[in-house]
Amino acid sequence: MPESITHDGRTLLVLCAVGDVDDDTPVQVNGPGIDYAVFSHEGSFYVTADLCTHGPGSLAEGYVEGCEVECPFHQGKFDFITGLPTSAPCDTPLRIWTPIVVDGQVCIDPDEKRGG
């Protein structure tokens, strides 16, 4: 279970170390009530819900090319930067969070409401 920290007056959830995430290999983080997928692309980090909106696939286990991730369950694709579906059968956006890097850790505000 990820730990929480306080930063700039907000309670953040620590997902992983920045060094844990490669451009081609997202990291799955089991959080309280939801699993997250943490992506890296061209030096920036991105966080989405791990569960595909179309079926039971884990996006952290998907194939990454550029800023797209392909669900391993049915091969639908999402842009992990925007959370928008880019290939059928996916048609519902992913929930996304704004990553905040604190002391070498990728964190999010779990209460942030963006996407899906």
C-alpha cells in the first residue's frame, strides 16, 4: 500500500521512485480502492487508472509505443498523457492524475478529478 506524505499543504500518495519507471515499462501500483499505472515519456511522468475502461486488462502490463499503451486484454489503445482512447474497442477515457515529483518519488493527489 502506498504511503502518504504532506507537500505544499496537500496530502499526496507516493506511487513509486522515479527510477522505477522506464519509457517502455510502466509500473503498476496497488492503491487504496484503485490501482494506478505510472508511465514515463520523454522525461515526464504520467499516471492513469491501471484498469482498462473496456475490460479487465491491466494497462501497466500493456505494450507501450510513444505515448500510447495497448491493453493486453483486447488490444485497444489509450493516449496515457490525455487518457483518451485512440483505438477500438476502447471508447471511454481513462481517469488520469497530475504527477508531482517530490524527493525522487512520483506522487499524486488521489482526490484530483481528471478524465474518465
